[in-house]
Amino acid sequence: MINFTSDPIDFNQVTESVRSHAAGAVVLFLGTVREFTGEVQTSSLEYDAYPEMAVQELHQLDTDVREKWPVIDVAMVHRTGALQLGDIAVAVAVSSGHRKEAFAAGQWLIDTLKVRVPVWKKEIYASGETEWVHPSGQTSERPTADKADLSGAES
């Protein structure tokens, strides 16, 4: 299961999609909208992406993680659009024969997804100010298609 959606993420469905009788471990990571980043209060977020390119990069991450660890299955779902406090923004699930590999693969996937996948979030602060942020943490205006680094890599 690899997908971008504007609908709420069903983490049970994401988890079940990677479960297998061959798997002794299933790890699920949920990225949720938090109220505070440091001392700055967030009221909501808005995610935007280049879905075709982002899905292509998620498939490449799936391929890459299978070369690094003996995973059985992988699921990655990212939400776009307006999200409120507590909403799930991203879900990553991994199954493998053993927990060590599942944890390592899951952490690598979410960390690498945040760097390589062309997704931007708009922080909407309680003060009314807004700011576009690449998931890697870089602050910038949201790029347009004609000037975007569509690889998601930082320059």
C-alpha cells in the first residue's frame, strides 16, 4: 500500500496491509499534527505534494528498503490538504521476520521519506502567521512546478 490521500488515514488498514504469517514483527509509525514546535503554537497544518512524483519516490523507497533489510512488506500513506491537531499526516508500516529489522527499516523509511519525497507543509500558527516547510525542516516558500527541485533533495 503506497498512497497519497486527502482522506483521513486508517492506520488499522495500513497495519493490516503488511501483516503476514511469515512476519514476526510489524512496526507502525504515525506522524501526527502536534500543537507545539518548540515554543511556537500551531493551530493546523496544510500538506501539498506532487502526487505522481511523490508516489514514484515512495515506490523507490520501497525498493531501496528491501535491498537493505529482509522486510516482508511495506506500506506508506501520506495525507494532503488541511489537517487539524491530532490528525495523522503520515503512516509507515513495515513487517519482517524479526523486530530489529522492522524497527530499523521503519525508521529509515520515515527519515528518508522526509528528505526525498516532494511534500511540503504549511504551518498555520495560533498567531495567524503561516510558513511553508519542507519535511526535512527547511523553511521556504512552496516551490512552483517550474522551479521545484522535484527530487525532494536539498540544494
